[in-house]
Amino acid sequence: MTSSVNGRVLDEDMDNQIVQAVCVEDGIGLVSGSIGMSDFSDEILLSILVYVSTSDLVNNVSRTCRKLHTLCYDKTLLTTVTLSEEYTADDGAIRQVLKHLSNHVQSLSLSGCYWLSGSTIDRLIRCRSLVRLDLSGCRVTSLRLSRLLSSLPLLRSLAFDVSPGFDSAQLSGEARDSLSRLSELRQTVLTPSYGVVPCCSGLFSLQLQLDIPDVTREGTSMSCQLMMGQSSVPHYQQLEEFTARLAPGEVNQTLLLLYLAVFSVRVPERLRSFLVSVPGPNPAHWPAASSLAHSLVQHGDLEALQLPRSWLDATSLGRVLLSNAPKHLNFSRCPTLRQTVIQSLTGTGVRDSTRLVSLNLSGIGHTSSYPECSRARGEEELVAEAMSRLVIGCPNLSHLNLLHTHYHHDNTHTPGLEANTHLCTSLAKLTHLRSLALPACALSDGSHTPSPSPSPSSLLLGLRKPSRVGLQTYRPGSEDSLPREGTSGLGTLLAGCPCLEVLELTGPGFISALPRLEPCARVCVDQRTCVNAGGVGDTHVAALRGFRGLRRLTLAGLPGVLKGTGLVQVAEHCRDLRALSLANLGSLKTWNYSAALLDTLRNCTQLTQLRLEQPYLVCNGAFWEALSCCSRLRRLCLISRNGTFHPAAVVTFMECCRDVMVCHMFLGGTLVACRTLQKTLLDR
């Protein structure tokens, strides 16, 4: 069997080995030779096979020849296996893979494989060498988990979901012994329960995801009262890392306090990381917060800290920072801690601020230490001189989040003060920066051209359409150099942080219709924005193409985007872009960048995640055809209250992009149309 690929001929010989014809020009003619895969060294072949899915390795490639059969079962390929990416493999195919992996695999992830049957999960009993197992998203009952744990004596890391009906009393003695040897547990709680935490006395790391609705599907209220009388409660004697991420709801907050009840008696001495994320404006009070602060001050080995806004006061936080040298700090939406955080990080309030690599100051804002500047700025506005000192004090930052704040660059010079430095100029000194989240107004240079005063004698006063001020439409023809007018601050950031991989720009006041892990709020269509953010448009977006290594880009709440032509430039130059999120760009009364978006999607060949949010999305056949060019797409989310979609085009898209695992479409279709489309996709 032969086939032609770019003028070269590929032959499949009797041994099923691929032979490539190689032609070398010797000055007189062409000399032919052949190189077979059997001539490659084992190291080269293993370097190639590492990119092949595990399912293809054991079911297809291993049957090619003896040499490849041996290499496909090499421990470097089968010791760590992730089958959560094998979405195209059905239940039977994965069962067959598990049969071949039983004697080799040590780390296995089935995360998100919700379609697996119980009999397939029972196959894991034969994988007795497992050390790490991820079953999050799979249907696992307490009896099945008991049988599984009893057969895995070497297991040290476990991830699974605690679903309704889970009963820890059904766990056998062997299963409890296996749980006592766990050092790491990641537990997603879908019903009020401790899960298996009370059985895990030797945990070093505990990660909780609390996702319990306040009301059941039947309309009854969820309650945690059944847990109050349980005698088996967590103790965390050896705990070093505690992480809890909550979905909105009072039940989740109540359950979190029950998990942390033992902290009021004794705080783990080895605790190095304490990360708690509670959505909503009013997190429940935790009485043991002062005990935690005292323990962190006493031991002084804190590495990561994130707390809800009401759990620590400024004085306690100051003592904690003074006694530690953390690597990760998150003070999102904690305006009361603003002054303490900034003073600690810019002065001597942290034992070693150079160790800090991740900092989240989203929504924290701060005022200047100069009274003259404080009167001119709001409480949520960033001050350039304070951020400049922060950059000097924390030079090794790799991740920085400044969202939900304002920054208005002032070109004027105040007597007695140093000349104002643009925020982007200060951030450009962070040469290790890989992830950055900024308010849109931070990209503005702060210079606005005053609109010309009309002549009072003009007869057309009030009738003539005025020119738009501060908004510049980028013209795709100028590709030789980056646009400079109005983007000097952004140009400085491009020069200082060329290795940036994640960038998020959000306009002040932007509220998503469906926020992630936050309570939904009523969105006003006519959102007001600051003047500087309104001036950030196509020119600024086009300048982002200078970040050639960009992998994730988020643009939200930018009314200055007129045609979206800058998006096309980003897609053409940032060839490694994997995730793209666009929300409320341009006018909210129409979808004015639809044509540019289609061109953008045709160039995003590496895209795996796409999120679009706009009041009026028109997902017609042309849209789905352009989206089909993103052949590696895995996650898709469309949000539009008044949007429309073409069901047949959706089905055609899903047939082209076979790796799509998540397809969320919150559009304006009828219930009948949505259910019909859902049934069609599930049947196929």
C-alpha cells in the first residue's frame, strides 16, 4: 500500500515497518536509499512513542512488529498514564487498556471519565502497583471504593467524588488500613459528608472541592445537621497542605467550618500551605482564625496563604507576614488588608519578599502615601509609586493578578514628587513574569485628545455625527511594526516581559452572566466604564501579538473594540495560543466583531479552549465552519442571552472536532431545540 505525502512516497512493507524513500542529490543525478523504523535507536523511537496515546500504544502500535511491541510496554511509557484524555475511547476500549496496564502502571488518571461503567472501574483491582489514582468525575460507590482500596496496598494518593448515598461505614477494615497510609487526598464533595477524611490519619496534603447545592432537585433544602453528631471527625496530625475551594451556597460554608472544627483545638504544627477560597461578599466567620495566625507566626515556615476577607485582621496578618517568607499569597477582594499588604511587601514586613513568586491583589486596591495623590484617587485605584516599590521588593514574581482595580496614568508632574512612572513600565522589570491579569485602563497612556469645540453658529449643531474620541481602529495593513500611538506603556511591557504566557485584560465593572464559582448577579447591559478603559481598543489588542509565546488570552468588558481586527493579528502571530476567552467586546447591542472572530478562529489551529460571552451571538453555519478549523478543541462555552444557533451546523462541527469533551451553550434557543440537539449529540 502506498500513499504520497508532500512528494515523498511512504511504503508499508511485509513487516509492517514504514520505509521512507530518501533522495539525495549528488550533482549528477538522484541517489535513492531507504531508512526503516527498525533502523532507529530505541531512544529515538521512545521519544516518538511518548506522543502516542496510551490506547493506541497497547491496542494498535504494539501489534505492528516485535520491536515496537517491546517498546510500547517500556516502563517509561506505561508507568504514568492519563486516560482522561482518551475521550474518543469507549468503555470497552478503556477496559482493554486497563487489562494491558495491570502490571506496569503506577500513576493512573481517569479524571472526567464519567461514562465508565462499574465493571470497568473494577478492573483497577488488578493494578496492584498503583501509587497514585485519580477517579474524580467517575461514578464510584462506597462499596466499590472499599473493594478497590482493599486491593491497592501501595496507594498513597487518591482523588474521587463523594456522591449522594456515600456511606463511610461500608468501608472494610482493609480499605481503612489503605486510607490510613494515604499521604495525599483530593476529595470533591457533592453531598454533606466527611467522605473518607476521618480515616486518613497520615495525610500530608488535603484538597477539598465543596460543590453542594442549597436546594435539591426535588426542591428540599440541603442541611448539614446529620454530620453534627458524627464521632469520626478529621484530626490532621501530619497535615502540611490544606486547600478548600467552595462553590456558592451556605451549605458549603457550613460544611467547611465542620472540616476545620479541629483547628480550634489544635493547629497542625507542620502546616505550610493554607488556601481557602469562599465566593460571595459575606463569608462565614471562622472562630479559629486567630489560632491559625498564632501557629503560623510561631513556626515561620509558611509557603502559601489565601483566606476569606473576614478571617484575619490587619494586625494578625502583619505578624504572619513578618515571621514568614511565603512563595504564594492571595488577598483577592480583601480591601481592608490593603495597607498592611502593600506596606509589608514594599518594606521590611516580610522576612524575605524575594521568595514570592505568585501574588493575587485582585480587588484589593490601595491609596497613595502622599495626601495630595490620595485626594485625587479613589480607594480602588492603583498608585504607580506603590506598585514600583512592590516590583523592587518582589523581583521574582511569576504570577501577578491586579484585576478589579483601576489605574489612571497621570502625565502631569506634581511639584515635590518624582515624575510619574507608567504601571506597565514598572511591571516590565519583572523579567520572570509568566502570568499577568490587569485592568484594561492600565494599558492606556492617559493622554486624551480634547474634542474640538463646535462653532456656535453652525446650523448643523446637534445633527452632525461627532467623531469618536480616544478610540483607534487598528488597520491590518501595518504589520511591519507594532502600533505605538497610545500604546507606549504596553510597548514597554512587551519589551520587558517577552515570555508572558497568560494574559487577562478586564474592563472595570465587568460582570459575567455566568461567573465561575461565584454567585450569579444581574448584569446591566449598559455598563459604565472609566474613560481610560474605554480608550483601549483594536490598536491595543493588535499590539498583544508581540507576546509570541502567549498560550492563554482573556479579554472582557472592552467597549473600545470596534471591529476586532486586532484579534486576527494575535491569532496569526501567537501560534501557540491554547485558550481564548472573549466577553462583552465592543457594543453590547450588537456583535460588531463577528467577521474578525471567524478569521481569528481559522488561524487558531492549536486552540483547545474557547469561551465566548456576548448578549447577541449569531452562531450560524459560517461560525461553526470557522470553529471546525480548531481541530484540537476540547472545551467550548457560549453564553448569550439573546443568541441564536444552527442545530445542524453544531452536529457537523462535533463530527469534525472529535476531541470536544465539554460543550456548554447558554443561548436563546427553545427548550425543545436544546433537548433535540442534546439527544442527537448523545446518540452519536
